[in-house]
Amino acid sequence: MKNIEKTLIGIQSTEILQSKSLLNSFFIQSLQEMFYAENVLAQEFAGLKNQIISSDLENTIDIHFAIHLKHKERLEKIFQLINVSNSSTICSSFNALLSEGKNQLSVFSDDHSNWEIALILVSQKLTHYKIASYGGLAHLAIKLNHYKAATLLAFSVQEEEDYISNNLNGVIDRFMASRFLSSNN
């Protein structure tokens, strides 16, 4: 009977190790996808910057770009902590959100004030994606005993949440208020 118990424990241990290895691979791939997303965002920021007329929105986007640079640095540090190269993997879900955002912006290509409102809403969608991704990765990092990585990922979540609360929500409120005030005249 004891031999059967030892065999069962050995099988369970093997399954746990395989499961943890698979989860670790998923964690690394997800980190690489976020690294890809952050690199794509850098390119998109550069392309949009010269199209923004509102100084309020330009300042808000500049703040987000600075946050974005911190996230890239954190991801690079996390790759070092877990001894993985900081390569990127195409992130289809992020590409889909970005494509949808570009389509939404194109609707207002001849209406710049509404284009800027749409840009704010697209930024909110992308920011919420990053919050969900970094939050999920932080939980995975804890499960995989990557506690320093979890802390760094949690910082990224907090920065994105603060960015929405302290910047995007305010700028959309100001845009909408000025838009409706001018239409009531």
C-alpha cells in the first residue's frame, strides 16, 4: 500500500512540475506580448503627436508616454530578473484593439475636435487593456514565486490606474464640457 501511495505522490509531483513549467512559459510569452505592445505604442505615440492640436490633450499624452517608458524599463528589468531575453512576441489582441482604435479615429479624420475626443477614448481602451494584462501578470508572478517581478508589474498597474483617474478622465470631461457649451450658444 505504501508503494502505491509513493507512486501516486510521485505522479502528482510530476504533474505539478509540468503544470508550473507550462504556467511559466505562459507568463514569459505574456511578458513578451506586453513588451511588443509597449514597443508598438512608442511608434504610435510618435505618429499621433503632431496631429494633436489641444495643448491639454498633448500634455496628457506626454504624461502617458513618460509612463510608457517606465513600463518598458520595468519589463526589461523583469526579463533580467527571470533570466529571459527581452524579446517580443506579436500580441494579436493588442493589435486588434489598436486596429479598432485607428478605425475609430479615421471616422473623424475631417472633424479634428471629435478626433481628439475619439483619441482619448481609444487611449482609455488601451490603458484598460494594459491594466488587465499587467494585473494578471502580477498574479502569475506571485504564483511562480517571482515576487520582485510581481511588485514591478503592480507598479505598472497602479500607474495606469492613476493615469486614467488623474489625466484621461479630466481631459475627457473638459473636452465634453467645452464641446457642449459651444453647441448651446
